[in-house]
Amino acid sequence: MNKRKIIEKLMLGVISTLAVISAIPIFAIMFNVYAEGLKHVNLSFLIDLPPPPVGDRVGGIGPALVGTFTLVSLAMVIGGAIGFFTGLYLSEFSHTKLSQYTQMFLQIMVEFPTIIIGLFAYTILVAPIKRFNALAGGFALSIVIIPYIALNVREAYKSIPYTLKEAAFSLGVSAPVAYLRILLSTARRGVLTALLIGMAKVAGETAPLLFTILGTTFTYFGGLDQPINAIPLLIYNFALSPYERWHQVAWGAAAVLLTIILLIFIVSRLIVKEVKL
Amino acid sequence: MSWAIEVNNLNVWYGDKHILKDVTFKVPKNIIFAIMGPSGCGKSTLLRAMNRLLDLNPYARVEGQVKINGIDVYSDNIDITWVRRQFGMVFQIPNPFPHLSIYENVALGPKVNGLVKDKSELDRLVKRALEQAYLWDEVKNDLKKPASMLSGGQQQRLCIARALALKPKIILMDEPTANLDPVASSKIEELMLELKEEYTIIIVTHNPQQAARISDYVAFLYMGELIEIGETSMVFTRPKHELTEKYVVGRMG
Ligand SMILES: Nc1ncnc2c1ncn2[C@@H]1O[C@H](COP(=O)(O)OP(=O)(O)OP(=O)(O)O)[C@@H](O)[C@H]1O
Ligand SMILES: [Mg+2]
């Protein structure tokens, strides 16, 4: 072996080692969360109210699970819809100044600290009614998700070959039919992936919820104008508490949250794989 | 004589680039009208200007008239979807919807345009379109399979069936055989001769031999200008313009 070959091998070795090292935290985190949390998780854990800080009652994360479901649904309905149509606009009107500026702002917004978004939602939806509420949380999560979904939906529509666009419009259909009925199915992998990854992102968000839903409530669901809980926020609140019992619930909740997010990722991977034409 | 289409002083720009310059011609009904010319002279642009597919390109600008049955497709208040439904379009590169089945590719147009009342009528329409495109026998057992499994020539005939299923008046074909082998090409040429009984066909080709073989009328487009137009036999035997002669002879000789 000559010198150059040896250096090449060495470089490859170093790079592969680094790659492996960078993946270690994922597995370490998963191991850590499941080792600590999984033992607390069972069906009643998913359904029951949280336990009192002391005593024997096991309790669960029912309200937080319902809350996360509610908030993610709100974010997907509001933020998902706005993000989708914004992305479609960005892709199909990319020649307009409005679209170019919108895209620039969305690219900045993706990187926005989400706690600031939470403060904004507090200002306009919590402060005026003087009560933490589910809608404010869903609104904050919507804002978190909009730029993300818009930019990815834009990519999905941009990837449609121009000749297919021409084929769709040559059928004499209106733009909504062309984009939503015909071409959406061409871009569906990209669009669904954008929605799912966006969903995983907001399911795990904590910061935007701190000032919007507070999360101390023990009720499942009292209405969109009432406080609600969410799993990430429950983890945050319980883990900071001095009670051992609540720490265990926090670990169990972390295991549930991680599982939800992993499931969403697996589904999105399957979607990407499904149609390889 | 009533015309299938009349084009008056048509000008097209892409940005600042003047692509079509004062193009004027008329196409009689139920004939094959060929537009020939060297690459880049504006043939595809001309077709897309007729059915307003050019509207998809934000940088394209059109002036002039394109009349079907006396109605200018560029007049204000016209319904562009109506305009496009008067035409069936077949593209240079076969472009079936790859994720849809063979059946769905043909059925989609009639379905979204509400051309049929029920499933059985749709089935009949799809079958007829596939038969007209001489594809039925090859695909009748694979209607549910994705269009992407077909060969290039079959895909192009599927695209012809898709265009026919819209029940258009005029069929626009943009070099429909450019990417096909001779066997598939001659199939599509035969098909055109059949179809002109029912439709007016406007075909773009950069192959003068093909124009000579199948067309009744031919127009020669050169750098965005219509140099010559006439009955095919006349244009090929006694071209009026020197450029036409060069193009026809140069390629044929
Ligand atoms: N989307 C576009 N934007 C800008 N210029 C374009 C666009 N499409 C085509 N052109 C230009 O317009 C001119 C005519 O193009 P067109 O596609 O109509 O030619 P054509 O005669 O169909 O050529 P070919 O035989 O190669 O298909 C060419 O110079 C081309 O570069
Ligand atoms: Mg062309």
C-alpha cells in the first residue's frame, strides 16, 4: 500500500468513527428514556389523572395526552392548512415579489426561538381574556409549524415536472382542480412528509406552551378557551417538582412522547418508500 | 368554408424575447395541418398559444387573435378552461400521470369535467378512447396497472387517448413521434389519418418527411415567422419561398 492509499484509509476511518459518534446521543437518549420511563407506562397510565404528589396512587397522563392531541390537531388544522396553501403559493407564484419576500420571511421564521412565538400568542390570546387557554397554545404551535410546512410543501410542488403540470391544465380544469385534485397526488409524498414531520415537531414543543396553556390543570378538556395540558409541558413541570412520584410520571410521559414522535417518523419513512415509480 | 381555427397577427414574447412574429393562418376542418420548421423556431410555443397553455408561463406575453368558431380565445371574459377543453393536447415527451392507472389517466379528464353521468358511461368512453388510440387490445387486461409500466410508444398512445376522451374539437400534437422508434411512429401516423375523419389535427414536426406523408396542409415556420403555408403537395413540389425550398430539399435530399 502506498502512502496516499494509507492516508485515504485513515481519513475514511476517522470520518466513519465521527459519524458513529454523532449517532450515539440518539440511542443513548432513547435508551435512557425507555429504561427510566417504560416501566411506568401501561393503559391506565395513558388514561388516568396525574397522581397527588405523595401517596400510593399511581396515576397517569390522561389530560396531558388529550391536551397534546387537541393542540396538535389545532396546529394541523390552522397551521397545516395555512402552511399548505402558502407553500402552494410560493411554488406556483415564485416569480412574484410577494412570494419571494414571503419565502424570505418564512425562512427567518423557521429559525425563530419558539419561546418568542409563545410570548406573542400570550399577548394576543391570553392577556386580553386573562386566562391561559387551549386556543392560544394551538395558535402558538400553528405559528411554529406554518413556515416549516410552507417551505416543504413548496419543495414538494416544485418537484412536479413541468410537463405534468401542462398535462393537468391541458385537461381544461380550473387551477384548484389541477393543483389539489390532480397534481397533489403527484406531490403527495412530499406534502405528507412535510405535514407529518411538522406534526412531530409540534408534538414535542414546550416553549410555545409555557405562556399559553400553563399546563397545571387536572382536567382533561374544558373547552378551547380553558387551560389544557400537554405532554412536554407535563414533563417540564413534573420533572422540576420536588416529588419523586411526579418524577416517575415525567419519565413515563417522556417514553410516551418519544414513542409518538418515533411512530410519526416511521410512518413518514414508510410513505417515502411506498411509491417508487 | 368554415375554419377550425383562425390565427391573426399572433405575437408571443418570453420576457423581452420576441418569439412569434405576426403569425397569421387558417386551418380548415377535418384535415391534418402540419407546422414544420427548424428547432427553436417557435412551433411548440405556437401550439401552446392556441390553447392558452402559455398562460402557465408567467414570463410569456401574447398579442393577437386565435379564433375557434369565430370566438377569440384571447378576448376578455373568456373561460380559459373552456378554451382548453376545445383542444386535446399531445406533448413532445409522453407525459401520462405516472402514479395513476392506465384507466384513470384516460378517465380523469371526463370525470373532473363532468362529461359523463355514471360509471358505465365512463367505462365506455375510456374504452372508446383507448380503441381510437389503438391501445385497447394491448392494455385491456392491465387497466388498473400504473401508466408508468407502459413502453414509450404505448405511453404516447395513452396520452392520445387521454386527449380524445375530452371530446375535443381540435387535437394539438407536439412532435408526438419525436421520441419513438419507427414502428411506434408509424402506428401513430396511421392513427392520425384515422382521427382526421372526426377531428381537426394540428401537428408540429421538425421532420419534413413526416409532414409530407401525413398532412393535407403545411406551414413552414422560421425564426418565429410564418414563411409559407399551403397544400402539402404544393409546398413540397413547388415551394414559393427560397427558405422553404432549402428546408424541404435540404432535409429530404
Ligand atoms: N419557457 C421559456 N422561456 C424562455 N424562452 C423560451 C421558453 N420556451 C421556449 N423558449 C425559447 O423560445 C424559442 C421557441 O421555442 P419553442 O419551444 O417554441 O421552439 P420549437 O420550434 O418547438 O423547437 P423544437 O423543435 O426544438 O421543439 C426558443 O428560442 C426557445 O429557446
Ligand atoms: Mg418544440
